[in-house]
Amino acid sequence: GQAASRTLSPEQRFVPLTRILSIASQAVPGEVISVELDDDEADDVPEYEVKILTPQGRMIEVEIAARTGKILQIEDD
């Protein structure tokens, strides 16, 4: 069979990964080590978890709302 194509409403769309990486890098300068999309059904807010290694050698995790691009939290990992 053929997969039905569907259009996502604006509240279902995610911010493009390139934009997420830009937001994270502006907040915490360094090298992006990993990016995970956490879209757990129990949580209403899907988020990207971006891990960044700073020039000082610290690992920082930046949580960014996947639909809005808003930084939710910055913490040492």
C-alpha cells in the first residue's frame, strides 16, 4: 500500500535541527557532542537535548523546546 501523506499543523512541526544547533551554540560556545530528540508521550513538550563540550572541558546540556526553539534549561552534564 501507499503511505498516506499528511500535513502537520504548526503546533506539530519541529524547529529544524540546523536552527536548534545555532540556538544551542549561541547559548553555550563549544563543540556539539550529541543531539537527542526527547518526544516522550508523557511530557507535552518535546525537546532537543544538545550536549556541548566547552573550550574549558566542561560538558553542558542545553534543553530546547522542539516546537518553539526556546531554551528550557542549561545544566552541567
